[in-house]
Amino acid sequence: MTRTSICQSLFGLATLLCLSAPVSTSAQSAAECISPQQQSLMNACAYRDYEKADAALNAAWKPAKKFADAIGKGKALLSAQRAWLAYRDAACEVHASPYEGGSIQPLMRATCLSEITAQRTQMLLEFHAY
């Protein structure tokens, strides 16, 4: 093999690898989510918002559960939370189902998850506030 043919082969391999590598459009920063223009970035930003809402829910859960335990309602709150999680997930699946197969479906599902999770977080915060 000549040096030229080796270089051509390596160039061809490098090109193939670059073209087959997935393009990452995950949200890297909050600035990227201010006004995303690509659907994949919109989806990533919506999922990022859901992750934040879920973290807030988890933070609100601990004091609410502690309060519920203190008043003898810990098991009831845990049962309600489990039922609520099942409801949230099912409701958001249904909400996004008209867009099944479309690139907007993840956005619709993540937005639903964020909104319902934020509502539940507020309920938990209010539960242990008195």
C-alpha cells in the first residue's frame, strides 16, 4: 500500500465515523434553553425542566413525610404518593399520545410531567407548613 492510499483509506474511515456518530443536542446550559430552535433541543430542555421539578418534589417529600409520620399519617401519605406517581405518569402518557411517533411527543410528555410535578410539590410544601 502506498502512502497516498493509506491516507485516503484513513480519511474515508474518519469521514464514515464522523457521519455515523450521533449529533448531541442535549441541553448543556440554561442559556441554550432560553429560546431553543431545534425540536431535539426543545425536547432536551423540557426534560431538563422536568428533572428540576422532580428534584424539587424529592426535596419537598422528606419534610412532608416526616410531618405525616409525626401525626400518624406516614403510611397514608406514602400510599397517596405512590398512587399519585402512577396517575402522573399515566396522565402524561395519554396527554402526549396524540403526538406518538412525532418529534414533539417527548416535549409534550416532559412538559406535562413538569407541570403536574410542580403542582404536587406545592401540595407537599403546604402539607407540612402548618
